[in-house]
Amino acid sequence: MLGSHSKRARVAPDLLCKSRVTLCEEALERADAHRHGRAGREQGNCSDRAGNKRNVREHPVPPRAAVIRYDWGMKKRGKQGKGTEEARFTVRPGKRDDAAAAARLWVRSAREHTVYDPVYATAPDAEKVMRRFLADLSSSSHSCLFVAERNGEIVGFLSSELREGSPAFKPKTWAAVEDVYVVPDHRSLGIGHALFEECRAWAAQKGADGISLQVAAGNARARKFYDELGFHEVSVYQVKEFE
């Protein structure tokens, strides 16, 4: 899944937006209550799409250090009904040094998305642009980058940043998932679930009201995955290109 990017670093304006927006508040609220209880919240700032500073509620808990690693063990189905084996991987907060590997995965994701629509074709310098963009996300207090490692290799990543909803609606702060991708050979092991679990925990810590994302209309596998996570469709993103 690729996402729309802020104006500070885009491959092309809105070309990487997907055709529906989904939200997940209930799952985030459960993670919020489980990890932090209902303690009072501090106030912080984040920027909306216009660059205006907005207040963001933030739980008074210590920030997670970039060196913390979260180890996961998931059951992997054996071949030809031979039972199951445990597939181990690590999910951790990404660092600036991880931006290059994550950018390469982003390019792979974009190439896969051209099957759904040619609008996802990348610019010649897409990897360089994404490397800078992901490095910035990893070092900001109002955005996050998580990477998944297996056998010493980065095989997946998720990036997100806090965004304010439209001022015309009831105020809400969303952890907008920019991109999430897992290498095909490492799918169906729970890596995607683990990445979203860490994103939900981060968003709850920041006092966000929920998580938002966009997904390609033709990506049935991803849409089913997000449905299983508790997301629901809110709007449909459409384009009409001039000839």
C-alpha cells in the first residue's frame, strides 16, 4: 500500500493517492486503553496540511528509544500439510539510516501497483525523493517509521504522520499511514499485523483519534487485510486524466 505524501516531498502531486480512505478508531482505542489506561493527556503540536500548528493530545509516557526491538513469533504453515513452523521477525522504530532500505521497498511497492493503474508509474528520481522523505519521518516527533527485519534483512516498513482533519468537521487528529509494504516472499507471516500494532501504539501515545489510510481500488488482498484489521471505507478517491 502506498499513501499520499505531504507537500514537502512528493514524487508527483497526489499520484500516489489510493481510491478509498479507511479509518480505524476502535482498534486504536483498545490499544490506547490497554497500554496507557485513561490517564490525563498532555498537549503537543502538529501541523495540518496547510502547515498550521494545532494542539495534539499526548500521553505523558516516556518516548520509545530507537534501539528498542519488538520480537514477534508467528506460526507459518508447512508445505503439503506437514504442520506448522514458527516464523520469527523483528519490528522496531526506524532510523535515518533505514531510509535507504525503506525507499527501495517503496519503489518495489510502486512497481507492483502499476498492475492496478498506470498512474502509479514512478518518476526517475523517486527512490531519492522517498529516501529523503522517509528519513525526515523517522526523525520527527509527529511522524513515525517502523521497519520489519527477518534474518538480518529489512523486509517491510510502515510510515505515518499526524494530520488534522478538516476544520469544517468535528476536530480529529489522525495517524495517516503514508506507506506500508511487505516483501512478497515474507507475507502471510503476521508482519503487516505487527507493523500496524506498533503504529497503533505510537498513535495512541500521541493522542490521535484513529488511523487513516488509502488503498488501491484493485488491490483486493490489501483491502481484505484492512477489513480484517477493523478499518472501514469512508470515501472514494477518483481521477480523470486529460488526453
